[in-house]
Amino acid sequence: MKTIYKIGVFILAALVFSCSKDFLDKTDPTQLGEETFYNTENQLEQAVFGIYGQLQTITADQWLLQEFVSDNTTVHFNEGNRGQGPNIESVEYWQMNSNTSLIYTAYRNIYNTLGNINTVLFKLSEAEIDATSKARLEGEAKFFRAYYYFLLSQYFGDAILITEPIGDPSESFEYSRSPESEVYELIKSDLDFAASALPAVYDSSEAGRITKGAALTLLGKVYLTLADYSEAKTTLEAVIDLGIYDLLRDYGAVFDPNNKNHVESIFEVQFQGGNDLGESSGFIYNFYPLFSEGAVTGFAGINGGGWNIPTNDLISSYEEGDLRKAVSISEGYINNNDEYVAVPFIEKFHHPHSIQSRPDDNWPVLRYADVLLMLAEAINEESGPNAQAYGYLNQVRERAGLESLGGLSQGEFRDVLRHERRIELAFENHRWFDLKRTFSTAELVSFLNAHGERERNNPTTPRGQIGFSPSDYQFDAFEVLFPLPERELLVNKNLKQNDGY
């Protein structure tokens, strides 16, 4: 496979902002700059690969804002070390504010990447290269721009829309947020272009690059989010009509690092472990239990971070005989004293690796099972469940070893789908967006507070002598959106904080 990890990141980072000062106009032939780069197809391809590379950093922390914030996971509470606890736990307990540093990190990383994307798109517009290659590179860049604006809209609602390179850094402090509706118009436009410009498949040496199927799948998800069920159905059916995707027979094989970019995979973030090149997927170390001293990590004396621990509620939600449970979750482990420790952890990305903290797992973003379940949802919301909708749902259930369903009302089918997506896509960063999409705000407030009450009464992991604070697990309607970072509000007086913060 071509190296699409971080090639070009150093190039893009240096070129986000251009400068017009005369004394900087002289070209040093030993240095990269806008005058000596972006001139050939190979250089432009490297620049696009740099966008792929930045995806790794953003993906590594996405679990915080898309899984940990939901009812799926919680924290292995560390009574003796409260260092990073309050900052990260503020997400789990719904106590985030504008000074929560991980919010700022996500915001900054996404907008930094968007700046690079806009630079690449601008340079592509001027490039005199093969038209097919140019369209493909533009399609890849626009897919990523759409993807990141989709994240921003889900996190914060209205967003600063920037589609051109910023010439002077001070200009970035003068933008206002555009309405969410305008953000989605850009998202749809970019994905429409990507779907028309990208190939359905690449040669095996190019595995991992964005395809037509990825653009259509994300576009279908966008239409579903906007409750445009007719367009969602049409778009997702186009993914199926490509005829190149299918469910793997073995659910575990979906996540096997020896089976990357398989027939069920539509878009997965590429990582490379087993070496010290800086491309490994160390996120699973965040998810291993505390105090396990190598019993789970496989490396003597090495503990996990204790984050993103499966909740009691999720564990109890698996149906009897569901083959996905053993692949996704371990309910405990045997420690080095041969004692069973009843602290659950994510099994889905727990695979042997040869170098400590250097796993080889890719991260699944879009896969065919998601398409099938979204299609079933679009059909049900448009006209109620029919044979087609049951067919899509039951393909996923049958792979899991469960019986097919039928005879449900529209509301019952909606509830079943929400549950099925929770189980099928557990820990893949879908749960928070799914909850926001399938519940009204009032319903979500009631649902999450009920979950919080259960977790307070029966914590998934022990808390020692430290009880919950009165405000832990108290979810208010305004928390459907995250707060804008205080640092951004200080440097840009045009920004208005989301209500409630």
C-alpha cells in the first residue's frame, strides 16, 4: 500500500499561511515553499497524503466526544491519581465547559486540517496536471473537508465556514459562525463532487484511499441526520448498487489487523504498528484497565489508561447468543495473581502486537453494516418497515447469530434499530451522533439522565472512598452541543458561545 499516513504533513504545516513580505520572497533552493512545491502531480498527491496523515491525530481522540460522552462507556475510576481525571471525566459526567482543554484540542486540530485542505484545493485549482488525477485529488480533499465540517456541526452546531486559504493569520480572528444549514450545504456540495470524481475501487497498492463508496456513505449519513429520508435512501442504495461491498461472515474478522481494508470496509483510518515509525494505533492503551500490570496489555508491568470502559448498561444490552459480545467486550480479566478482576474493557481492538504501545489496528469509520442499518432506518422513517427494511436489518442480525425480526410497528422498528446500531457499531464512535439523530432533545435529556441515575446507583467500576458529586451525570438540553473553547472566544470577538455555557 502506498504510504498515505503522514507524508506531507510537515509540508502543509509550513504552508498554511502565505506571506507577501518582499524580504521573504527570495527562494532558498534547499527549502520547500509555495514557489517550489505544489507544482507537479506527485507533489500535489503528497499534499493530499498529508491530509490523510492528519486524520490519525484527530481519530486518536475522537472516542472522547463520540463514544465516551454517551451511555456506552465510562471511566475506570482512579481514586489515587486525580491528575488528568477531572478534565477527561468532565466529558463522561457531562460537565464540560469552555475551558475543557480536550474541546480546544479537537477544535484546533480540525480547523488546522481544514486550513491545509483549503490550501491544497486552491493549488489544485491552478495546477496544470492530468484532468482525471486532478479531479480525483480534489475529490479526496473535498471528502475530508465535508467530513470535518460534519464533525464540527455535530459537536458545535453553527461553524466558521472557510473555503479559501488564509493569507494573513490575523484574518482568522475576524470570522463569524455560519448557520448550520449553510454548513450542511457545503458538506453536501463537497460530497456530491467527491462521489462524482472518485473511483469505486483502487488498485490494491492504493488501499485505504477515499472512494466513491465512502463519499456516498457519508452523504447518506448526512441526509439521514437532516431527516431527508428520501435522499438518504437513494444515496445509500447507490452504495449497494456499486456491488463491491458485503458483510464478512465473521464479525471478528472485521477488526483483525491482518485483514485490513476488506470487503466490508468503506473507509478506515490507516495505521501501521510493529515499528517505531510513529504510525501505530496506540488508542487501545487508553482503553485497557488500570492496575492490570500487563495482564491485559501483554507487556509486563504496563497498565492501561482506564478510559472508555464498557458500561454495565451496554453489557446487559446484548441479546443471549449474540456473537458480537465476545468480539467487542471482555467483562473482566485474570490478573498476575490468578485472580479474576471484574473490570470490563474493550476487546474489539485488543490484538497481539510485538512492540509495546505499537499496535497495528486500523480504525473503522464507515463500513457496510452501517450502510445496511442506515438504509433500514431511512425506509422506516419515510414509510414504516417493509420487507426491504427488514432484509437490511436482518442481514446484520443473522451475521451476529440472532434470529430475524418481523411484524414490528414503526416505533418498535425504530427502537430495535437504535439498539442494533449500538451493538453492531459499539466503540466505533457512532453512538453519540446516533442518539442525537434518533431522539428529540427532550427525549435525549430524559434518556441520558436515566442512564446517569443507573450508573450513580450501580457504578460500572469501583470508586473507593470518592463518591459522585451532585452534578455528575446531570444532562441538560443545552449540552446537546459542546461549548466553544474559551481561547477562541478571547481572540475572536465575533464568536458567540453556545447557549447554556
